[in-house]
Amino acid sequence: MNQSTSFPPAASELLPRQLDIVQCAKQHGFVTIDALAERLGVTTQTIRRDINYLCSQGILSRFHGGAAFRSSIVNLPYETRRDSLSREKTRIAMAVAAEVRDETSVFIDIGTTAEAVAMQLVKKRNMRVVTNNLNVVDIMRASEGVEIIVSGGSVRVADRALAGVATADFIRQFHLDYAVLGVVAISRSGDILDFTMEEEPVTQAILGCARNAYVVADHSKFDRNAMVKVAHVSQASAVVTDALPDEGEWLRCLSDAGARVIVAPM
């Protein structure tokens, strides 16, 4: 049985130190290597080996400087997501920006990778941006070449996202040149996954509001665990990523699902 379909090891198969790491990750969501080494009285090299093993078993997800508990129902804190894989997100953003022309209209979604795209698009001329992300407003508001339109909806304080039925209804009013969709996870069958059913109407509205829709997903989003199907990659023009785990297999899976894949250059 391959790793993607195997079950995590039973608690009895983990070392006491590894159980402590898992418990800390469950409690705090994200744990750093340095803090774990100090807490458990071992070297950072030992913690890295433990984290690598726990990630290989599907219990934790590795991020820069630490790891997080894998959950199908709860996302990582916004600050953790913002500060992780920043170089990879910049590469993805540059690849999307290369596809987007001046003097066009763009929808930019919530999520830290979509925000990285916004940082690249501030260099464009005569662009109209529609967004449900107040962080995107902050990123782009000083650009003389960008006009910003903000959706309605309820503000989610944790990540400054606008969400809900009013947001989806607002987005459906537009017919734009491009859309940039941030995602929680992508399955091998091509399903785009999220943690809550409430995200589905907004996701569908974003995919339907533009002639060219780009799903932006760093390599950690592939085979990640999330419980709700909100869309399918075949609804997008392309999936843009920094890398694919098991590249050959994932290219086949996404191709079979009807997706064009753009891997950002190094």
C-alpha cells in the first residue's frame, strides 16, 4: 500500500517524544522546531527527524521552521500561512503575473498565495481589480495603475476575508478577464477542497466570473486533507504551482482531471 493511502501509525507505534510533539501541534496548531527542542530537551536535529517521520505518516504538515497538525476541518492560523513558503508563493505569483496583461480586469481571492499575486500585479498599468480580501486592498491601494472594487459580505477577522452569500452574489455581477483563486487543498481526482461548505458559493462565483481563472496552490496543497468539495480543477484555465510532489504522477492525475498545469520557473 502506498503512502497516500496508508493509515497513520497507532499511538503505540510512536515514541513518547513524538507523541508529545503531536500533542503540542494539536494544542497550538503550529509548533516551531526551536521551541520543541527546548521543551523536550533534545537537539533541533532530533526534532527535525521526528517531524519528518510524522509528516511522512500524514500526522503533521511541514512548514518553514516547524510543523502543523493535519486537520480536515480547521485551517492553520493566518500568520502561520502568511509566513510559510514565501519564496515559493512569490514564484507562483510571478508566473501568474506573466499571464496577465496590462489594461485588464482581475478578481483576486482570499489566501496568502493570492496576496502574493496582488504584490506582483501592482506593477501593471490601467488595471481594475475586484477582491473579497481586505489584505489585497492594503497591498494595492497605493498603486496609481490599479482601481480597486471591494465585494460586500461579512468580514472574517482572522484573515480579513469577505465571505458569505452576499459576497457570492456580488461576484456574480462581473465578467472579468482574469480570476485568481486561492485554495486549501487539491485531491488526486482534481477536487478543490475546503474546510467549510460556506466557501462553495464564493468559489463557484469566482470561477464563473472570468474568462481565464487561475488556481494558485503551492506544493503543500496537493493531497492535503480537507473535508468539503467546493469545485474541480477542470473549471479553471490552469493550476499554477511552484512544484508538484511526485511530479509525474500528479501531472497524470491533473491531466486526467482536465487541468492545465503551470509549474513556476525557479
